[in-house]
Amino acid sequence: QKKYEKGLEKTRKTFKDRMNELFANFRSVDEDFFEEVEDTLIGADVGFDTSMRIADELRQEVKIKNAKKPAAVQNTIIEKLVDLYEEEGEKEVNELNEQPNGLSVFLFVGVNGTGKTTSIGKLAHQYKQEGKKVLLAAADTFRAGAIDQLIEWGARADVEVVYGNTGSDPASVVFDAMTKAKEEQADVLLIDTAGRLQNKVNLMNELDKIKRVIKREDPNAPHEVLLVVDATTGQNAMNQAKQFKETTDVTGLVLTKLDGTAKGGIVLAIRNELHLPVKLAGLGEGIDDLEVFDPNDFVVGLFK
Ligand code: GDP
């Protein structure tokens, strides 16, 4: 939760300041009040539809509970935000699908610059710290820079990187990585891919081929297909997520650069409009600035 307090500073400032102002001038829970709540949520990029839904549920809830005191109303807002995130029956999905016995294979997709390589490096570091054997695969063979960057993160996290030449077949790099992971009885394999959304058919074919190679070794893998999106791009992040969902089966999101935006509410918008769980949150550029996403900590962090 400490991490969220630091990482969400910007969102918190705008969100919390407005909420505080609202509660400071609090006279009664009237229609003006609910409209202010709506505006504050929209301002934090929670999204129009989602903000309306929260405000509506808040109206009902406040009535049912007969909440009149500011603290009670504020608690109801927190409850509603968390409820909305944890849609029924989907409570545990924010945890990564790790295989307790055997290899976990996580595929990372997303456009360049969103923080894919950085997130892989951070997660590799976390698993390494836990004493796990981690391998990285540089299957973004399109850009020379991407391979070098992953090698750099591998060195930083002290884990091995499997790579090929620039322009080589990404699926062959993945094949090598799967073979090595089996041979060395690795616990986790994190695969970086190219994110060229400009050519959707190519991207789809490339990802399909990578998945086929993985499945040949392990029919249940990849255990996660994580889409990396940049929270600072707001609605653009939402559009990218929509497009990637059409390109491949995405199992969850890595939302990066939450520290760099005042609009962290995008988490809730994505969750409710795309029904994709946020599994990891990027809260800075450092190797430790990655958190398994916890909706409760996140929402409470907004109000602290
Ligand atoms: P890729 O092209 O998707 O692999 O993106 P990179 O991993 O190279 O990241 C692009 C830039 O975003 C780099 O300058 C990273 O330091 C930065 N970045 C990545 N994640 C975060 C984050 O959570 N917070 C902040 N502030 N910067 C980040």
C-alpha cells in the first residue's frame, strides 16, 4: 500500500484535493453533491459511463444506508469503487497464473514505448528475489534496440536472456527459449514481443506462430498473455487495449507509468469497459517499482 501512496501521488492530488474540497463544503448529500462526485471521477479518467454508474450506485447506497455524515459517504464511495472493480466471481483474477510445479510462461504484448521491456525486467527481478529460476526471451527481433534493452534488463535483474539476430524469426527465439527453460528446469519464462499494431494481420500471425511453438512444448502455456499499456495516454491506452484484444487472447493488463499521470482512474475504466483485469501496475522507472495490482489498496491509496 505504501507503494501506491507514492506511485499514485499525481492522481491522488487531483482526486483527493477535489474530494476533500467537496467534503469540506459538505452540507448535505444532495444532487449537487452527486454531480460533483461524477465530475471528479471523470476528471480522474474513470470514464464517462463508469463514472455515471458509480454515481448512480452511490445515490442508491447512500439512501439505503441513510448515510449522512461525510465519513460514511466517503466510505461508501471507496466501497463502490472496489466493488465495481471486483465484479462478481472475478475476485481472484488479479493474481498472475503461476504454475506451482513446472514452468510458467508469460507472453508480453503491447506497442513500443509503453514499458514492456521495463516491466519484464522488473518482474524478472521480483521472481529472482523469490529464489526462482527466470529466463527472458527477446522475441521482438524487429528492432535491434529492443534486443539490447532486454539484455540490459537481464543483466540488471541477474537473469539469463535468450536472443537471436535482429530480423530473425521471433518464433525460433521462443523455441530456443522453451527448450532451454525445459533443460534448465526454469520456473518462469518471460517473453518480449514486437508491438507493431500498424500491421494487425502480421502481428496476429506472428503471435499465433509464437503461441503454437509454446504449445508444442506445453499445451497449457502461455499461462498469461499480458498486454502492456501506458496509463499516461488515457483513452488512447483504452483504444490500444481494444485493438489488441481483437488481435490475440489477452488474459490481463500491465498498466505502466501510473506514477506519471493524474488520471489513474483509467484502471477502473479499462476494467469495466474491456473486462480485463489489471494484473500488474508500474509505479516508477526503478527495478522495484512494479506491484501486483490490488484493487483495494489502489482505491484506498487514492483517498489517503
Ligand atoms: P517498450 O518499448 O514497451 O519496451 O518500453 P520501455 O520498457 O523501453 O519503456 C519506455 C520508457 O518508459 C522508458 O523510459 C521507461 O523507463 C519508462 N517506464 C516504463 N515503465 C514505467 C513506469 O511504471 N513509470 C515510469 N515513470 N516510467 C516507466
